[in-house]
Amino acid sequence: MRLNPVIRHILRILLGGLFIYASLDSLWRPALFTRAIYNYHLLPDIFLHPAAILLPWVEMITGIMLIANIFPRTNAGIQAVLLMVFTIAVSIAVARGLDINCGCFSLDENGTRTTVWKIGENLLMIVLAVVVFYTTPTTGSGLSQSKLQEHR
Amino acid sequence: MRRTIAELTVIASLVIVAAVVSQLFFPNRIPFFTRFTTIQADNGPVKIPALLVNSVDKSGANDSASLAEENPAAISTDETYAAFIEKRGILIDARDSEEYGRGHIQGAWNIPYTDLLNHAEVLDTLPSDTLMIVYCDGEECLASMELANQLVAMGFSRVRYFFGGWNSWQNNQYPISRTGEP
């Protein structure tokens, strides 16, 4: 899939920024994030803490690496998969009639809830991640590849 | 493919290193392995993650200390009923006003757990050692715990969450009200 390199870099940075932003509150308040995960009633309790500790770091590291254009395709792929998992979790919560904080960006009481709108928002982010994934060259970093193309 | 696996390995290693470092130095850290605590529910002891019982602002190293304070603490249906009969403390329904209007424990106040700030003025007039029994639907809902933790954070020293909640109260056929008023 071809995309103007400038647009591709903007989308990549946007996606990376969104993931860094999403990780901040859960990194800073892991106890609240643990509760947010628990409220979904999907994960066995034994995995609550490991998930609450590791997930925000996956978001943060992949976000930083995506902005820095390090392994952009792999990082976008990881984020697409993560978003799909999150979307499935939110969809199950909505189907069960759970009105809970989705644990997405803000963990405050007035943070985003599990709603159909949230599913739509996630789907848009999946599209963004998939576009970044498919438009990023398979070899070398995105930047080096685009520079190669410019030299040709 | 080999390249992707190598990249995934690098990313996974960075995540693990970052998580381990954060576990060493982060002020708000939580234990890496889920810790459990046993609470007394109506149908016997129930094991739940300790963090769900603790005040949310007291995560991490002082888990056991905050557990020992037992505020908020669990309260059984019988104890709640005894408090209700003896008119000790106040009962607080943590569900939204719509659910409250469909039915609630007679005399219970409605303070949805997402709406505590709008009730802060009334709560400020109460002595800090007022017995507060918070409930929601039953064992599956966490609104009572959320609200109980917020009340503790506000400074109330005798907050109890009634784990059996509305379902248990109804099953026991204790007094209820089906209006939007206490």
C-alpha cells in the first residue's frame, strides 16, 4: 500500500503519541488500572497485577519507538493487535451491560466509559494502526526506506 | 519473519526492563503478583484481590498496613440489618438514581459512586465517625467499594461496604422503598 511519506510519518507519530498518552495515567496509578481491568471480569484474578504493570509499558515503549521510527512496522502491528484485544473487551462489557471506566486514557470517575461510542473510537484507532502497519516498508526503518526512495 | 521475531524480542525485553525498573523505584507501584484477601460475604468467605479492598491511594508497599486499618471494611447482611433496626449510621445506595428509584433499602440515601462531589456539601455536615454502610446491587458490582474508598478518602473513619447489597436485602425480604426518595 502506498501513501505519501509525509502523511505516513504524521499518522505514525499520531499513533505513537496516542499510545504514550494512553499509558500515562495507568503507569502512574497502577492500583486504579488494576481495578479497571478487574471490572471487565475477563482476566483471571491471578493475572491482574502482571497485566496492570506490563500493559502500560507495552503502550509506552511501542509509542516511543513508533515516534522515534524504530521498528515502526512491528510496533504498529503490536498496537493494532492490542487495540483489537481492547475492542473485544469493551464490546463484551457493552454486551453484558457493564457501564465501567474503560481504563483507556483517564482512570478518573469521569473517564471514558464502556460504550458503543468507545468501540467506534477503538475501531478508528485500529484503522490508523493498520494503515501505519501496511504503509510502512518491510525492510529497514520507515525513515531510511523513504530516504532511499528519495535518493532513487 | 526472523527479523520480526528479533524486533519483537527487543521490544519485549525493553518492556520487561522498564517494568522491573518501575517496580524498584516507582512511588505508586503495586506488587507484581496479585495479592488476595479474604472477606466475609453472605455465602461464606470470598477471596478477592487485596487492592480492591484497599483505599486506592494506598497502593504498594503499605498494602498490609491499610488492610489492618479495616476502613473501609465488609459488613454482612445481618449486621447491616441490625444497624438498620437500631438506626445506627446511614445506609448509602451507590447505584445510579434510576436503579435507586426502582427500589432501594428503606431510608437509604442515594449517592451514585460517580457523583460523590455533588453530595460533598451534605456529607461535610456529618461527624467523621458516622457509621456509613454503602451498598450496590450485590457481589458482582463494585460501586459500593468505589464509593466506600472515596468516603474514606474524604476522612470518614467508619465506612462499611455491604457486599450482599440490594439482592441480598431483597432475598431476606427486609424493608424496601420503591420511590425516588429515601
